[in-house]
Amino acid sequence: MKRLYTPLFAFIFLVACKSKKEEANPQQKPAQPATIVDVLVAQPQTISNRIEANGSVVAMEYVDLHSEVIGRLTYLNVPEGSFVKQGTIIAKIYDADLQAQLAKSKVLLDIAQKNEARLAKLLAINGVNQSDYDAALSAVDGYKADIAYTESLIAKTVIKAPFSGVVGLRQVSLGAFLLTTNIICSIQQVDKVKVDFTLPEEYSTYIKKGNTVDVLVSTPAESIEKATIIAIEPQVNQLTRNLKVRAILKGGKVNPGAFVKVYVSSSGTDKKSILVPTNAIIPDDKNKQIVIVKSGKASFVNVKTGVRQSDFVEVVSGINPGDSVVVTGVLFAKPKGALKVRSVKTLEQLKN
């Protein structure tokens, strides 16, 4: 009987161990389905050597005219929209009180000068103390200073055109009581205008003082005008990482404040480079990445970009001709994840 139970016990023990082993190794989950993507085969394309930027037209000189003193407006000469020469009187503030103060100071000065002259003759014959003469001379200098001060106040009541230019719209009326914050009118010098535009700091090597840029002017009809760079802001904007550039427009009649397109030449001739859609670039804190298909799986590579166009970006390094660049489904691709190519796109098909 003992021999019969021993093989039976061993069989039950083996079956139990196998059952526990099967429970310890549950059935594996099925593999994730491949992400469906469209690709672009990287090929060198001819790209323009011009960098496009947005710009604004700025008057060569511009000023809002204010009064330096408060008072009632007694004279106003604002020929709206007309040209005025430098020094033309635009407005005048009431100054009768200052004129009276000036006249009084001149009378006192005359008396002091006569007194000083008498004491000078007495001093020559030792008929008066030196201190008395010095006091009389000091009084003369004091009245002269009072007259100069009053004349400077009177000069501030007259508002003149600081330069030759076109007068804007009148903002006040004759007889108004003006504060120093009130704008009388504006004057702009528009025979020459400036164009301010910004470029990413990576293009700083393409802009130099004295270089010429093309400006697309839309008024009255579209035309390309030349502008010469006169200044570059030395500090990069910390928010946008852009450089501000200023150029003088050589021709064209453009109103200040108008929007223009600026084209900066990056080299002498056009060049061949690999272009990819802007949405194919994955920005990162430190790098820019592109997803390419390798052996049916997603491979994330770091790239360096160059000239940016409206729809595409130049890839300077990181990918090679013939690489399959993922252009749709980029956000769903995972490193080394399976990819299924639905179609191969061309640059023409990817244009917005």
C-alpha cells in the first residue's frame, strides 16, 4: 500500500507546482499597434538667400509739442497737414506778468548800475570803503541774473517748431488753459523715413551697418525699395531673442507707422538645403528634434536649423538626404515605437 500512495502523491505535487507556475506567469499583453504617419524623404532643395522680416515705418524726426509752462493760450498757429520751417512760432502762452517783472528788474538794474558807477569813482580817491563798492557791484550782478531768469521764463511761453516738418492735427483751441501735459500738435519729418524691423539673433551675422536691404512697400502700389542699415540695437530682446535693426528708406512715399516687409540677403547666391515643414520640428529646452523612420521604428534626432520660411525650415545638420522625416503624427510617435508609413509627401503637398 505504501508503494501505491508514493507515486500518486508525487503526481499530485507536480500538477500543483505546474498550476502555481502558470499563475505566476500571466499571459502577456498584446503589442501596441503601430502609429500611422506620413513621411517626407529629405532631399536638398534650392532655397532663397533672403530672410523675411516684418518692419514698421518711422518718421525721421517726430515730436509732440507741449508747453513748458502752464497758462492761457494767447496765440495759435497750427497749419494742419502743412509744412513748416524750423523756428516757426506755433503757439504762445500769456506772459504779461513776466513782461512786467522783466521791466521792473531792468529799472532796478539801471539804478544799481548808476550807484555802482558813483561808488567806483569814490573808491578811486579812497572816499568809500571797498565793502560798500562790492555790495553795489553784487546788486548789479543780482539784477542781471534776475533779468536772465525772467527772460528764460518768457522764452518758455513761446513754442516753436524744433525742426522743419509736416504739422499734424491740432489738439487744443485758442484761449485754452494749458498744462505741461497737454499736446498742442505733432511735427514729423517725412521727407526721409526710417524702417525698424527685428530679426532672430541667429541671423546677426547677416546684418551690418551700411548694408542694403529690400523693403516691400504697399502704398500707393506694391514696389521694392532699397534701405540702408544705420544702426543695430546692441542688446538682444530677452523675451523674443530678437535683434532690433533700423534702416533709412532711400525712396518711396510711405506714411510713418505703415507696415512693410523687409528682405535681408544672407549670402551672394541661392543655395541647396534640406527643408522640412515647421510642424515637423519638436522644440525642446536645449535642442530641436525631428522624428525619422528607421527599420519601421521612430528615431528622435537632434537637428540644427537655419533659414526659416513661411511654411518650411532649413535643416543645417542632423539628417541626411534620403532620411524619411515624419511630417504627420509627430506628437504620437514614441522613441523606438513602431511606425506605419501611410504615404510619402512632397514639399508642394505640405504647403499651407
